[in-house]
Amino acid sequence: MKKHLPGCLAGDREYQEQMVMAGQKRVYYRCKKMLKQEDALDTAQETLISRLSGPKSLRKPVFWGMAQQNCGQLLRQCAAV
């Protein structure tokens, strides 16, 4: 995934797509551990999209934190209902 980073930061769509493809299974499984399948799919997609929003979100620790935070936020919303 590191080899795609410079292209992603430059805004190259091809590199961004390759970066998402490289990380999507890991993100989904991370979300699946915390959520139901449908919610995990939606949350994984949101995380992947937000990953491309800026250079800081492309770093792995921040990225995993984003996935976990998005899952936790959905769990809290469901518990409040």
C-alpha cells in the first residue's frame, strides 16, 4: 500500500482505486467483528471513502482508528434508539 501513497496524495484516481482495493477486505473484516453484515458493509464503505479525504487519513494507524471509530459511532446510535 505504501507504493500507492504518493499517487494518492497527488490525487491520481488510479492510485486511489488501487489503495482502496488493497485495503477493502481488511477494513470490512475489522467492521464485521463489531457490526452486523449490512452495517459492516456500509461502515467499511464510509471508511474507505473518508480515507481518501486527505493525507493524514492515508496513514495506517489513523485509518484503522477511523474504521473502529465509525463502527463505535454506529453502535452508539443504535443503542440510543
